[in-house]
Amino acid sequence: MYFDCVMAGFGGQGILSAGMILAHMAVSQDLNVTWFPSYGAEQRGGTANCAVVISDEEIGSPVIPNPKYGFIMNYPSMVKFKPRFEKGAIVVVDTSLVDKNECDRSDVTFYGINASEIAQKIGNTKIANMVMIGALLKVSGLFTLETANEALVHAIPKKYHNMLDVNRQALREGFEAVEKI
């Protein structure tokens, strides 16, 4: 089993947290994982991305030159990473912030979800990243919702456990609402 993904968006959207949460899910399943963050000096409002590699074998490098999966939450990240995706890659895009017309590589399968709008309807715009994780889990088949929900207890700091139900709702709605573009 091997999975790699680049997750990218604006600083403040929870991109790095999303990668760390995905890493916790992998650890909960006794898989090997690397999480490699990258962000601009401006942080909130600047761009942020991370690479997550999950495998049942030893991982040689956290660097992903041509990702098999993508998690894109803004237009600048789409511009940066779209040319890098491996042929046959699967990419989840927050269509609240990225125009579907940008999903124009014929050798990549794009899935869209209005993650920011869904998070706002749930009542917390900061959980758009969780909506995106739910969508990524659906299109990749990496983990079930049950596995993801169980891992959240360990992935989210205890001081935020009062938000577990909202995060689980965001995962579920992302899982159910994602659509092929």
C-alpha cells in the first residue's frame, strides 16, 4: 500500500493541520507516514502546503515530485501544483475558492466540493479543511469514515475535543458531497 498527497492552500485554512490529521489516521492503522510542511514567512494569508506519504513499507523520502493525490484549497496552489501532478492523479478541489475551469488537465481526475460553503453552513469556517479531508477519503478509499472519526480523538488536541462532533460532521459532509468535475 502506498499513498502520497500534496495538500495546499492559504495559510490559516488549516492545510498543515489537515496533513497532520491525515498522518494521525495513518498511525492509528499502524502504517508508516511522513508529513513535510512548507509555508511562506507571512503565514496567515500566504500560501501553505504539505506533503503526506503513507505506506505499509518503509518510506525513503517525504518529497513528492509528482503527487498521485492532491488537496487544493485556493487558486495560487492550483496554479503551482497542477503541472506537477502525476498522470492519472486524483485531485480534490475546494470549488468555493477555485473555479472549475481550472481543472483542465485531461490526464488528471478532478473532484470538486464547496468545502468553504459547507463549513460555513455547519457554522464554523475553520473546518473547511475537515470537509476536504472527508472528500479526499471518499475519492481515495484510503480510510473509512469510521477509522477517520476514531483517529480524530488522537489527532485533535484535548483542548479542542469540544469540537469533535463538528469535525466529524464536516468529515461526513465532505465524504458525501464530493463530485467528479
